[in-house]
Amino acid sequence: MGLKEYIIRRLILLIPVVFGVAVLIFAVLQIIPLENRAVIYIRNPRQMQNIQDIITRYGLDKPVWEQFTLWLNEVLHGNFGYSAYYQKPVLQGLLDRFPATIELVIYCAPLIIFFGIWLGITAAVNRDKMPDHISRVLSILGTSLPSFFFGIILIAIFVAQLKWTSVGRITNMGLLISAMQTGKFHQYTGLMTIDSLLNGNLALFVDALSHLILPIIVMIFIQSAVLVRVMRSSMLESLSKTYIVAARAKGLSRKEVIYKHARRNALIPVITLSGLIVGGMLTGLIITETVFNFPGVGNYAANAAAHFDVAVVVAYAMFSAIIFVIANLIVDVLYAYIDPRIRLG
């Protein structure tokens, strides 16, 4: 089976997976009181005044299978309801917050993967030496230290004491909104650092970047810890294989053996973990975004859940499921690319 056929087969398999996720989410919805569940069908605030009309119109008093059909039809048309807490359509709220999360992930993910792979390889190659001991200490700290605790420590030092930066996305959001309304600032991508450069505003770029530094440090320290341990174990296993012994016997240099032969096979389990890490970050870094008051998807969902905003929570569940399904698809394709033997299964 070629790579193209493998990708097509994986894409076809996504359909029943997404459908199963939708069924599961709808099943969980059934335990929520009828009046609270009705908000996921609301399109505008005026409909909030007549919940009974929503119940009748969308068949919430009908058999479950009819309810599911009507709900799935609304979801496929992009109607996830109206947020009573945020006072705006849920889909609009998600789309407004998603660029902030993407911006954080764009800066975090490459550094997490690079640092995790590099330190894991360094630890394996220098087994039981100082670099290996340092990597073990860092990985233990990263896996055991809660992200909110580490984030609060950084805020206490760099925000409260040194006053080098502040929490949030930029220092003066009100000033930025005013500039957007008067046409002095145009939003092209929703990514603050990129839009500031496109508008030629270097001061805003530096400001936005300074607000990303602390969340990025937290995410690199926490997320790369597991990646380091997996990469180290996988690399040690690869270095003990017979083909590595044969490569050394042929007279290949140490660098060629490590980076050309051992690393490629050691990356397979790391790819899975990296895909899950990136997928998890794209669904919103709930704790990190909340601690740093960063207006991303995770912060959006956390505040909604705290105020029992059912419509937002349901939409966030669907959004997270789809992101993870796509992340797993990408991981599977990368698997097949790195190790062609997988396509034969």
C-alpha cells in the first residue's frame, strides 16, 4: 500500500470516529436539565426570553434519536448556540479566541519538540554521565511541578517584583481596540505579533512578544519533560540494536551512527507524543492561559464552565475532539512516512 492510499484510508476512517464522538457528547448532554440544554440551539439573545419555544422547535421533548438528528444538523451548519456568559454566539467566541491560542502554540511547539528531542538524545548518548543526570533532574521537575505553581512563581518574580512584563496578551488592550476602531490598526491574522509587524508597529510587537515569554517558559518546562524521557528511552533502545553495531563495525563515524541511523528509528514513539502535545495545546492551555490571563480558547472554556455556560462547554468538547482526531491523523501519516513498514498493515 502506497502512502497516498494509506492517507485516503485514514481519512475515510475519520468519519465514523467523528460521528462516534458526536454521539458520545450528545449522550452526555442528556443528563443536563432541559432548560439548560436548550441554549445550545439559540442563535441570538432575543431567543433567550422564550426557552419553551426553543424546546418545541428543536424537538427537545421528542425521542432521543430525533433530538440527535436535529442537534447534529445544527452543528454541521455551525450553530453551537448563544453564550449567556459572554453574550455572543459560541462559534464567534471560539473563533475570536483561537488565534491567541495558535500564537502561543506557534512559539511553544517547535521549542518543546526541539528541546525534548535534543536533550533526550544528549542524555542517551551520554548515559550515566553529567548530561544524563541533568536531563533526569529536569524531567522529574517538569513532570512533578504543577504548571499553575510554576506560573505563579514566574509572575511573582517577573511581574510583581521586577515589573518586566504583565499578564494578559498586551499591556493596553483598550488602546489597541480604539486603534482598530479608528482604522489605525488592521487585524490580518489575529496573531498579535504578526499583525503588529504587518502594521509596522514594532513597539506593539515587542509588547506582545514580552507577554508570551512567561507562558512559553512554563509550557517548555512542563511539556518537554515527558518528551525527554521518552526520547532517551527510545534512543537507548535504538543504540542497542544489531544494525547499530553493524554500522559501527563498518567504520561509520559516531555522529553518523547516532543521527543518521539511531535517531530516525528512535523518533517513532516521540512523534506520537509530540502530536498529542501539540493537539492538546491547540485545544487551549486551560491552566496556563488562566494563570496568565491569556485570552485563548482554554481560558474561554474555563470561564464558561465556571459559570455553567453549557453551550460553550459543548462546543469546546466538539472542538477539542476534532483537533485531537486531526492530530492523530497527522501522527499516523508521519508514522507511515518515517517507517514505510507501517503502510503494509
